[in-house]
Amino acid sequence: MKERVILFTIVFGLGVFLYVFQNYFNTVWGLALLCTLMTIYAVFSTLAYNYKKRKLKKYPEVINTEYRPFVTIMIPCHNEETVIANTVRNILNLDYENFEVIVIDDRSKDGTAAVIQQLEKQYDNVKCLIRKSDAFPGKSAVLNDAFKLAKGEAVLVFDADATVEPDFLNKLVPKLEPKDVGAVQARKVIRNKDYNLLTRCQNNEYTVDTYLQVCRDSVKGAVELRGNGELIKRQAIEDIGGWNNFTITDDLDMSTRLHIKGWDVRFCADAIVYEEGIAYLRPLFRQRRRWLEGTLRRYLEYSGEAFVSKDISMLARVDMFAYISECIMPLWCVMEILIRLFKVLAKDAPPHMLYSSIIISCAIGLGFFMALRYALRRYDNFTRLAAIKDAFITSIYLLVIWFPLELFICFKILFCKKDMKWGKTAHGLILDEEKLIQKDSRDDKEKVCV
């Protein structure tokens, strides 16, 4: 109810502001000012990253090799029989001596429980937890149940399709050592990025997220956890009371609560976790819808606490509100254009007033395009031409995916009942498809032989 009231206040207030003030002022300048402030902050954080990089070249970071905390690796599963065995075996190859693995079956309807029980028998440091059919739903509840069994001084969370290099923990753990650091997030990369255009765009999306996270880390801003490849101190988890069972995005919710409590969250671009990209539109929309709803709900729920908290750093507070403006901007653009279009059609305003709004909207799109191009050049080593091409395609992808979804989620929060469905991503679809293709190929060869 709190989220609904706050969002209604924002939408109603913005609508009244635009409608009333358009009669006296050109409100496009308000949107332009918001864009300018965001651009200034983006330039500031990029410069901070470049300065940090040059400083590290001159004065390399000293790593305490004695800091080797015992780590509990938790892997929630729901209908993951096709991928979970490969994931666990990959993780067991980590070049790190102090860790245990807890694999949790969350009410699966396939053979996931049998697979992880077999893994528990095969490996001494693998434990399995089978949740009952009437257990509280949601990934947060799954992690809270597993945390009761965890022995680690830190908890590393992986998705069921995750794969990493053996030195993953050796790169990630040192970032967690400072007393004020509560968690560290690894860089996420799409393993099957070359499968089709959709998976390629998702990897480009992850690349620009890497750029944004690195910049936020450079200014000690509000770095966010991403669910897969997040390492969290036990002390920090206990300080905030564990995962929030009533959120649909456990990682984003925990990120905000850690910042409010004064914990720093860091980002490690050198530690990479690979995951399976979604090759089909429908499950992709379902996943992104959950992500966006979780993003908006946690901002609405914790905005007051973030504003008044005495523990959150000023930079993290400013950074957080800078990213809240990203959620407001698309709504502002749509309302600005719709109100102006109504006035133009009613002949209450000249047509050029509508053009100015469209131009500002295009300028916003150009800003995202430039950020994408920069990220692809820096982190994926694209050539100039390839970066321009992929940045253009991915900008269209982001417009098609995120823009309508934000409007839909705002409508859902305002008028629909909140649900607690995990809405997990289906894994192994590509693997199943490849097996089917191989089977068809064998059948064809057999027919030829006959």
C-alpha cells in the first residue's frame, strides 16, 4: 500500500505540474535540466574511474593474502535438472580451499531433487536442502532457509546456470576484506551471447551495466548486487536481518538495505560469472518485468529510509537518487509528449511545442547510445564500427524492452495486487534445443542408411 501511495503521489504530482506549468513555462527545460544533471554525474563518475585506474597503475592495490574466510556457496534451484549438475561440478573446481556448497531445491516438479541428492553423496563439501511443497515462496525465503545451515563467514550466491573460472574467488574475496564492505558483486557475462540477436543484446546490456557499476564503485556510490555472483559478509547479512521474504528481487532489495545500514557494496570487474542468456522474447519479457518491478518497488519502499538514514554515505545517497531519476525520466517523457499532443490537437498550443519534447527524448536516447558504445569499446574490445553497430541495435532493444515495461509496471503497482511469484528464468532451453537438433540429425542419417 505504501508503494502505491508514493507512486500515485509522484504520477499525479508530475501530471499536475506538467499540465499547469505548460501554460506559463516551457516544461521541457525541466526535463532538460534533469538530463543535464544526470550527464554531469555520469561524466564525474567516469572521470573518477579513470583517475582511480591511473592511481592503481602508479600505486597497485595491496592484497592481504592472509584474508581467506570460509565461504558458503548457495545455489537455489527450481526445475533445474538439466543444468545444476554441471554448475556444481564447475564450482567445485574453484582454486580456493575454504568453502562449502549448499544446493537448495525449491519445490521442483522435475528431477532436480534427485540430481542434487546424488551430488551430495558424491562430494563431501556439497549439502542439499529439499524445501517442502508448502514452504514460503520466493528466492529470498530459499536463501534464508539455506543461511540457517551455512557455516561460512561469507555467503556466495550463484544462479543454477552459473559457471566461473577456477580463480573466481581469489579475485572476489580480497574486495570483501575492508570492515565497511558488506558485499561484492562480480561481473556478469552471457555465455551464449553468439546464439542469436537477443542473446547478443543481453550481453551488451550486461556490458553497459558493468560500465555503470564500475563508475559507481569508483565514487563509492550505491553499487548494486545482481543475484548471480554476489559475495556477502555474514555479519552484514545478520545486521540487516537476512533476505527480505516479501520482495521479488532479493539482490536489489538487499543492496538498498545494506546501503541504508551503512555497508559499502563493491564491484569486481575482474571476477566474471557466466550465465545463460534467454533466447526467446516471452521469457525475456517475463524476467525483465520482474527485475523492473523489483527495482521500482524497493525504491518506493526505502526512499524515506534512504533519505533520513544517518548511516548511508552522502555519495551513496546521491548516487541512489540519480538512479531513481532514471525511473522517473521515461514517465516524464511520455506524460510530457501526451499532454503536449493533446494541447496541439485541441489547438491550445503551437505544433513546435511538441517538437521540442520529441527532440529532448531523442537526446536522452543518444546519451544511452553513447554510453553503450563506450562500454562496448572498453570492456568487450569492440572495434569503432562494431561498437557503433551494436550500440545502435542494443539501443533499439532497450527501447522495445524497458520503455513499455516501465509504463506497465507503474500501472501494475498502482492498480494490481502485489504477488510473490519467484518468476525464475528457465535454464537449459538452448541445451534442450541442441539435443533435439542432434537427435533429428541422427534420425536423418539412420533413414539415409536404411
